[in-house]
Amino acid sequence: MVLRNRVRELRERHGLTQEQMAKNMGVSRQTIISIEAGRYNPSLQLAYKLAHAFGCIIEEVFDFTDLEGGMNDE
């Protein structure tokens, strides 16, 4: 399952293009496009870098509530 996210919203709020965001993150523009479209789950490291760039915590950028089994299942 792919995480829902606010990457596009936050990127635009910060006045960044997909190309600028990709360069800042050290990834391709296609990676940013795929994350924004919900076709790709970033690595934990990339998710952290994105959140940090937006001045957020990861949970403010990515929605984990729809993951199979939920977050609190043991």
C-alpha cells in the first residue's frame, strides 16, 4: 500500500518546483512526481529529509493510518 502524503501541498507552499525539490533531496524529478502521485513510497531516510525540509515531522507529511493492520497492531 502506498502512503497518502502532503508533499505536493507542502512543496508548493514553500515555493519550490519539483526540480528544485528533487535537487535538494538528491533524487530525480521523477521520484518527486511519483511520491506526489502516490505511486511510490520513499525510503525512511528520504521521508525524513522531506519532512525536515518542510519543517515538519514525518507524520505531518505522510499518513500512516491506512497501512494494513494499522500502526498499533502487535
